[in-house]
Amino acid sequence: MSSNSRRARGGTSSFLLAAALAPALGAAALRGSIVDNFSGRPLARALVSLEQLQGLGVKKLATRTSSAGSFAFSSLGAGVYLLTASQVGFATCKYGQKAWNAPGTPIVLEQEAAQFLQIRLRRLGGITGVIWDENDVGFPHVEVVACKATRPPKIAARARSDDRGVFRIGELEPGEYLVRSGAKQLEDGAGLLPTFHQEVQRVEEARVVEVHLEEDTPDVIVRPAFGKLFRLSGTTAPPGPVTVTLSSDVMRVTSEGGAFRFDGLPPGPYEIHAAGRDFRGTPAGDWQELRLDRDLEGLVLSVRRGADLRLSVETQDGAPVDSGKVRVALRKKDLYGEGEEVSPVSGKENVIAPGRWEIKAWPTPEYYAWGIGAPGRRSRRLPHADRWEEIRISPLSFARVEVVLSAKPAVVRGRVSRSLGEPAAGTPVFLEAIDSGTGRRIAEPRFTYAGTQGEYRFSGVPPGQYRIVSTFEFDYPDERAMEAAKTRTLVITEGSDNPVDLDLYVRP
């Protein structure tokens, strides 16, 4: 079957409401089957999740399909439900969604009613191609990476070329990707440098590859550039059990033990981090930023006690805040991206390994995070409380981090209505913080579902400028999607109550 035929078939609704079953006694029921969209064969062991909207909250249930692909939820109360099905290798589907990444539409069950649903899951896409040498002969056993075409790119999946240089990267969601080869040391001493599709090394020049469901995007050719690869080696002092991590914007590798060696490294910036424990068992390590343009040998990483970090959480007037009122987290950050997350304890000494970290606070709805004081700085008002703030931790240092909360958060609330004025139950509502000057996103959008009467509520909202929209057109909007939708712009002041009724947005 041609790819066009498959796409046309996949473009039909992912969900078919087949028939109504005889009502169950005293309770509602929801039954159905999960099948492969392309072949129509049942999918065993697929995960089926059901969320019941209850006021402004949800109750969650889950089950797996039988060998025949069937599932059942019984003894359900009357109400509004959202149903999701997923399986390894397939795109997650939500009942009634308009596109693969759109939110689902609600299922309304009356008391003693029963419904039967058939859900068709579509396979994730892939990218196929060849790693060529200078004579169009395939390079065997070269790593190939597909990155989401974001800035900076985020690695989505990896593969390796076979003995003919042919590769396939599978289980990719639809979207835009950048494909590049990895570094490789060749037998004659030459090296292959990381190179993007269409023979470029700069991410700004790389050609985007489109991926679609149930298809492989073919003929992606990569011709790696030749160049010098370098070696980085050294020891830790003292040489006890230590994990050494080397990261760049395209890789993260580790070595265990006191001695470390990394071969086949392309030129460019790196971060190296040693993590272990001192003789008292407290976190210790070292962290350095490097730029490789030659072999670097004999590097010594001093495994020293980390920073003594004391976290305090208080209101703007200096009153302490109970630890149960806010969650504060630190997460490791390097050139490759985000890493481990730890939760420092307020009012106590926390020993934090050296390196770059990010900090964020999630207070309960009666507060919002007004400011965070990074090591060596006074507490300052945050550009926006919903995003991570970077701090740098040095060994053998003392740092005090203040999280300052305001007890005057704003509330945004209202109702979502359809075109004829009836309440739009179960609709997603997105609240996005934007820069008042540029209109650009400055924090990840907040999200909630409208309740059974279309009601929604965002509590603990920091002051600032926002865009808000309710729609089934997308599941998690990027900036372009929010800009294209008919959003409303709000200016929220501290402590304000903002009633905002919304019309359900439908893409024309």
C-alpha cells in the first residue's frame, strides 16, 4: 500500500463509536477494543487510562487490554470522562482528538448507561538513510542521532548504521528533526566528526527532516566530515569510588573509578563533573568547563566536599513558611541538558555537589514565588516565578538560598462555553506567561481541565501578562500554536481575582 494511502487512512478519526450496549444495573460501564490502525489487528497489553472529571479535579483509573485487545471499566458513576490508550511503538491516542497530539474530547455517561468504543492506534514514524564515505560507500557501525529541531536541539532517539552503512531510527513522534552522525575514530587514524544531514556541522545550517505517523522518511544521507578527534584523560584525587561525567551539547558519557579516559572527542566546549562522597559520606566532587582543541591528558579532578547550602523559605515580611506549604527542587544542569533532581530541606544544612544547578519553587495556591536569592547574591524578584533559575555551586563553599513567597497570589477563573452557550465540559484551558515587551513565552504554560459545568480555575498565579485559551486543537501548545489561536491577553496584578469567561476556540 502506498504511503499516501496509509496517510489517508490514518487521517480518519482515530476513534469509532461502534454501538451502545445494554445498560448495566445501577452503574455505567465503558467497554471497547484497541486495534492497530493499519492492520486492524487487536493490540494486547495496551494501557487504557480513564479520568473522571469531578468539579475541578480528576479521578483516575487504568487497565490493560486482554489478548483479544478488549478492555472494560465497570461500576462507573454518571459523569464526564476522558479516555486515553497507549502502547509501545504507537502514538498515544485520546478519545475524540482531532490530531495525534490534540487533547481528547469528553465522554458523557449517564447513570446505568454503557458504551462500546473501538480505538485505532497508529504506529510512530521513523527515519531511514545511509552514512556515506567520500566515495559513496557505506560507513558501518556509526552512531546516528535524531534530535528534535528545537533550540538547542534535544536528542530524541539513537541508532547505529549496519554493515552497509544503512540505518533506521524508529519510535519517533511526528514533527521536525535534525539527523546527525556521531564521532568515530577510524582504523587509519582519521576521525569522523559529528555531521548533520546535508554535510554541515553547524546546527543553524542543518536541514530539517519531517516525520509522519505510520511512515518512514527515507533517503536521509549523512556524509561525515573528516577531522581530528581528541582524547581526554586524568585521575580524581583522592581516587575512591567516583563517577566522572563528560558532557557537550551533543553527548553525555560517564566513567567509574579514580582514573578516567574519553576517546574520540570532537573539538568544542565541554563540562566535566566528578561526583562521589568524602570520608564522612557527604556529597563531594569537582566541576570544570573545558574547550578541547588538542589532546588533554593528566587532568586532575579534586573530589572535595560540596557546598553547604542552607535554604530558607519566608514571606516578603520575613515570616518563616512551613515546609509543607512549598516544594523546592534543585536539578543538575550541563551542556547536554537537565539531569538529576534533589529536594533541599528548608532550615537545615544541605551538602550539594559542585556544578551548575537550577532551582524552582512550587508553593501551595495561597502563595506565589516572589523571588529567589542565588549564592552570592541578594534575593531578587524573579522575572517569572514559574521557570527554573540557574545557580552555580562551588566546592567547599557556603551558600544561602532564600525563597521569598508572596501571600498575595492572583486567581484566574471562569467558564468555558461552546458556540451555542452550553458549557464545554472537560475542555483544556492553557494560561501562558509572556513578556510584556516582546510577547514571547517566559514560562511553561499552566494547564487545567474545565469541570462538568465548564468551570475552570487557576490559583497561585504570579502577577504579570498572560495569554489564555481553551481548545481541543492542541494538547501542549508551543509558542506558534498559542500565537495562532484566538487567545485573550490578560494583565494580572498581585492579589487580584480575575473572572474570565472563554469561548471554546475551534480552528477555522
